[in-house]
Amino acid sequence: MITAHSLTKRYGTTTAVDNLTFEVLPGLVTGFLGPNGSGKSTTMRMIMGLDVPDSGSALIGGKPYCDLAWPLREVGGLLDAKAFHSARTARNHLRWLALSNDIPLRRVDEVLDQVGLSSVAGRRVGKFSLGMSQRLGIAATLLGDPGVLLFDEPVNGLDPEGIRWVRHFLRGLAAQGRTVFVSSHLISEMSQTADRLVVIGRGRLIAETSVTDFARRSGGAAVRLVTPDVAEFTAALIAMGATVGNAADGSLTVDGLRAPPIGDLAARQGLRVHELTPIAASLEDAFMALTQDEVEFRPSTMAGTLAVGEEE
Amino acid sequence: MSPAIQSPPGHYRLTHVVKSEVVKMLTVPSTFITFGLTVVAGLLVTALVTHNVMHQGPGFDPTQQALTGLIVAGLTGGVFGGLLITAEYSSGTIRATLAATPKRPVLLAAKIGVTALTTMLFCEVMSFVSFFLGQAILSGRGAPTASLGSPGAIRAVLMTGVFIALLSLMAFGFGLICRSTAGAIAAFAGVVFVLPLVMHAISRSAVPYLPTNILTNSIMATVNQVPPGAISVNGPLSPAVGLSLMVLYAAVTLAVGSVLFVKRDA
């Protein structure tokens, strides 16, 4: 489990991370979501003990990173896809890591096999593609079989196959009961990978919630309606208190009414319906709305409204 | 979750970090390039100097002549020491290193130990090889020679190796301060090779205190030495004083670098 408490980091006059408090629970993939430059990496670096917070704390299983007895056996962190000496081979990179934490050297070949890099174990990592580097970084996090794993933008620059592989891998780790914390600026990616979300904007907590709840609470549901009887339908819908918008493709977007009453209305008034589709709130829209306007969405109020449906 | 491995009791220690640092050092080509270059260029310089020896008068010092090639080791040893830390920053490996062993003083102790021991062992061997090579060539040219039994010879040969290890530690300190290879090597080369030229021009009295001058005139030299207890003005320092001063230089550089390393965000 990872706990951040009132975590704050300033660079000069800029506050990169501002009084951030959240929990990352075991057995789940927790997405760490925020626009570029919102303080995700800084937060992860503070969790890993690379940066020292100006105030507050980040603890792993109740301990600061620096006090872990065997760091690589407790935490696996991938903060930077290319953090290897380019002239060293993949196997040698993992060897020195293993030795530093007294990890049996058989683990080196085991994790290389796990990420599918066995055949290039003896190759210099400078020759690796981004996808291979990413896999080697993941292999390094698994070396000590840790219960807590952190990944900073692990799918950045990967092809669709690589993205799918990482996604599957992260879910597998959580299914084994590990604590998995993954940052991303892509909500669509997180919606497919994560169970819970910690959303930040400009270093401040915006929401700590489940993915489904985030979508449900962040935007109202609308209904798409295709009908040849546009004028009659629009008038009737407005009379029922809905807001009707005209989409570019000629369909209507109905806000404030769900699909069943719209269908009933059509039956009552003999209006033709060619298509009637509930539109789930777009996660992107929700994310944009929450992160773009810091004045409108103060963390204190948003945390209050959004944390209600928290899943354990 | 079924654990793939069991954690041993206790916690990671200096010995684990040292093992890890040794593997790191031995798995990058730059280690072998700098040491290989030192052997080739260093011995070549010794060979050329002793082969072309001109002055064989009363002040002639066959020990010093035969150790000339170790000045090359001073430069490459510095590059080696600097690279041991700056390569971690340029490649980003430092973050993996600190994630594996977050106690920075322990990490530093391991790195400093590995740097010091490696360069010292290597340079001691280099020093002896250069000495014997130089004497063989001098003898072939009919010039006066020295043996390890000659006054001050064994002292000069041994101290030269230690001195170069100290130079590489100073470069390691510059690496900790600058965190970039270019910066560290520029700082090191500046102090060791450029500063003497500048000081010659502006303040000759400071020249004997410079690392390069200590190395050639106090450490490698066996004749024209200041007698113990005598005070020389503008003359070379005694070997003991010279070596102590170099210990101080290395210690100060390392101390500043270490404080920054422990305090700064990685």
C-alpha cells in the first residue's frame, strides 16, 4: 500500500505538488491521472525517495522509501523507460540490480523470460527499441518480486500490441494481490487498465474514486436521437423540460431525459424514431472539465463530491 | 500472491552495494577503454621519454624519467573516476541505482571505495611496469639507471600509484558536483593541466602546490629533494607533504560533492 499525506513539493515559486493526500490499495490497478506537467512524475519520484518533499510524506507499507530493508524486494518502480547505460547488456543491467539487493541471479533470466526478452538478453540496451526498453524496465521492477509497483507512463510511445501487453501485465500483477500504481495523461488508457483513479491537476488532488464512478459523476448522460420528425420531436422534448441540441449529422442530442421516456413520448405522439442511443459521458470530457479549470473545481469541493462512491 | 523469492533477514548492506558497483564498472566498455588507453599511451610516453633522454648530468633522475608515462594515467584515471558517477546521470541509471539502494551515504561509500581501490591497484601495477620498462630502455641507451633499491625509488613508484588514485577520487568529486561528464572532465583537466600553465604566468610561488607539479616534482622525483625539515621557497614539496596535500584536495572535493549528492534531488 502507498500512502501520500499532505505531500508538497516546490521548485522556486512554482508548487509542483500541492498538499496531496491519497492512498493506493493492494489488489487493484490505481491510475494516476493528470495532464502533462500536473505533478505526476514528481509525486512518483517522491514516493521512490528520489526527490525530497518540502512537507508531507509518502510511505510504502508505512515506511519512507529510504528506510526499506530491501527496496527492490518491496517496490518495483519504472520511472523512466530509458534509464539504462546504453553500452550495458540487458542481462548485465539486471545483474547489478539483483546483486544490490541480494536477489538470486536466477531471477535475472526468469524476469527476462517473463517480459519476452530472453533472446536479446546479451544485446546492448542502446540498440533496444522503445518497446524493448519498456519491457526491460518492467523486468527490472519484477526482479525482487515486490508487492508494490509503480509505473510512470508505461505505455508512452508503444505500439498497440505493446500497449495491450502492458495493460494485460498490469492487470495480472494486481490480480496477484500487488499494489499497482500507474500514471498516465490518457484517460482512455486508464479507463481500460485501472480500477481506481487518483486524478490531479496542477499538483492538487481533484478526485480519488473508481473509474466507473468518475465517468458517472463527472458528466451528465445524454441521448442521441435520429428522427425524420425533427421539428415536432424538438418541440415535444422541450415541453417535457429537456435540452435539445442539433448534431452535425442531423441527429438530436437530448439532455435531461433518459431513453425510456423519449421512446414513450414517440409512441404517444406517433413520432418516428430511427435511432435512440444513450451516450455514456465521455471520460475525456469529464477529465478535461475537471482538470482545465482550477478555479471552478477546487480540490476541496471536488474531493467532497467525487470521493463518495469510492470503491475498496 | 505466491512469493517467487524469500527476503533474507536484515537489510541490504555495503557489501551488496560494492558487488553491484563492481559489476557495473566491469560491464561498460569505457572502463576497459580508459584502462587500455592508459597502458598503451602511458607506456609509450615512458618509452619515448627514456629513449630520447638528453640530460644525463648530475641532476639526472632515472626514476622520475621512467615514471613520466604515469602522467597519462593521471588524466585517464581522472576520466575514469569522473565517468563512474557522471555516466549514471547522463544515462539516467542513477535513478535505478538510488531506487535499488536509497541510502545515499552507503552508495557513496561503495562507489568511492570501488573507484579508489580499482585505480590504486591498476596504477600501482602500471607504475612498476613503467619503472622497469623505463630502466630497461635507459640501460639500452647507456644512460644511468635506477633499481627499486636506489634511494627513494620504491617510495616514488608506490606513491605514484596512490597519488593517481587520489586524482581519480578528486575527479569523482567533480563528477558528484557537476553531474555531467563534460563538466567533470573540464573541471578536472582545468585544475590538473590548465591551472599549472595559468599559475606559471601569474603566481610562480603557488606552482609547487598544484597537483601536477606535486606528482612530477615531489612524488616521482628521487633527486633534488628538499631535505627533511628544510623549508624551501618555490621549490618542490617533500613527498610526504605533497601526498598529504593531494589527500586534502581529494578530500575537500569529495566532501563538497558528497554533501551535494546526499542533499540534492536525484
